[in-house]
Amino acid sequence: MGLTSFAPAVSAQDSAKPLIVTSIKPLAIIAKSAFKDRVRVEYIMPAGQSPHDYVVKLSDIRKLSSANLVFWIGPDFEVRAAKQFAAVPATKLVTAMNLIYPDHEVTATDSHDHHDQDIDPHIWLSSTFAKQLVENLSKRLNLQSGEVFSERAQKITEDLLVNAKKGNYVVHHQGFGYFVEEFELQSGLSIRDMRGKQQGAKTQYNLRLEGKKRGVSCVFIEPQHGHKDAMAVAKDLSVPTTTIDILAVASDAELPSYESYIYGLATQFSACFK
């Protein structure tokens, strides 16, 4: 359920603050962590649903229209909502992928077939990228930002993951690359592709063979993708399942700090290897 469903009536004092509307909850977490109570932050896509498949409602369009700044990943990520985001004036639209990968800049009106399918869009899982995005938001809003991920938070998270660095595992979909790279973890096998789509029978068969060869410790389940295929893989490999929550489903309507969000993912990840 989205934040807007739980949001209290906006006071006159709050209504004077800039409104940032994001597509997904993790972007809202980044924005709120950067600007705290100096802004209002809302997101439109339910955390428990795949953002690739979400269809924008009329109420969402109204929310986008009322925003001072609209913050989304890009047309290769919020695929079914791309046209509605494209309708937002360029003066208040922040497309995260175009900031991180300017040489691959695309718009929501480009043919989907021409997009670079090899670029991982889950950029919020990199604290380095999160900081770059905040710099842009700060300039666009003309508002000074705070630190979203400190060196201390980096060190604490790295310490938590020490025993997980050599671990082998299976993930629900190819969405953890930046997290794995940032904390120097092993790359995992994946049940689904980068857009959360099912892969063919041959790929699934080879996944099981490779999983047995590597001696994986667990299968990570993501709430927004359901459990059936992940449970089947775990059963065939005789390993447990554990949840990893990259869309922050478990925190309901709350927006945790970005530091606590990343630490929470690290806690979930390290649980696979205890």
C-alpha cells in the first residue's frame, strides 16, 4: 500500500514545503533522508507490487501534477507508467537513469526495443549513486541536502557483511548488482531476469545444476515477485528461503533513513550465511 493511503491531512505549514513525488518507495527514502522535514515526500507505486508492471491511476496523475519535483528511475524500469511520467514537464522531472548514465539517455517516447537492456536500473542500491542523485535534487530544489550515507554507516554495514563475502546464493531476480559490487560480495545466481520476468526451462534447469555445483546457502525471496518459483528452486536445492526486501515493503507506510534501509538489506543478506 502506498504512502498516500496513510498520509494525514496536510497542514498549512507543510503545504508550503516543496512536494517531491517519486515513483517507488526507495527513491522516496533517498529524498526524505536528504532533506528531512524541509520537504514533503510521497510515492505512488505500492511497495509490494513490481514497478515494471504498475499502471498509473488517475489519482497518481493528480499527484504528479501537484508535485514540485517528480523523481523516477526511467522508461526501462517503470515500463507501463512511462507515458504518464513523460507527460510531466521537463522542468520538474528528474530521470535517475539519465543522471547516472548520461551516455545512454532515453526518453519515455523512445521505442522500448532501442533501450539498453543490459544496464541495471536498480541504481538506488548503490550509495554512491544515491549521493549523485541527491546532488541533482538539491540543485533542482535550490535546497541544501544532508548526508544520506555516512562513512560510519558504510563501515558498520561492511562489518556486518564480513562473513557473507564468500557466500553463494540464489536471488529472485537480477536486481542486486550494485549492492553486491559496493560491498564486494559474490554474485548470485538468478531465477528471473533484470525486469523480473520468468526465464526459460533450459535456463531454470542450468540454474539448478549450477546451484548444486556452487553449494548455495539459500534462495532469496522478494515480496513483490511472489514465492512459487523461488520455493521450487529452494526445494530442488535443499536449501532454505529468506526474504530480502529491496522495495522496503516491510516498513509499510514509513520512510526509514537510507542508512537504515541499506543496513536492513545487509542484515537480511547476512542471515543467509549464519
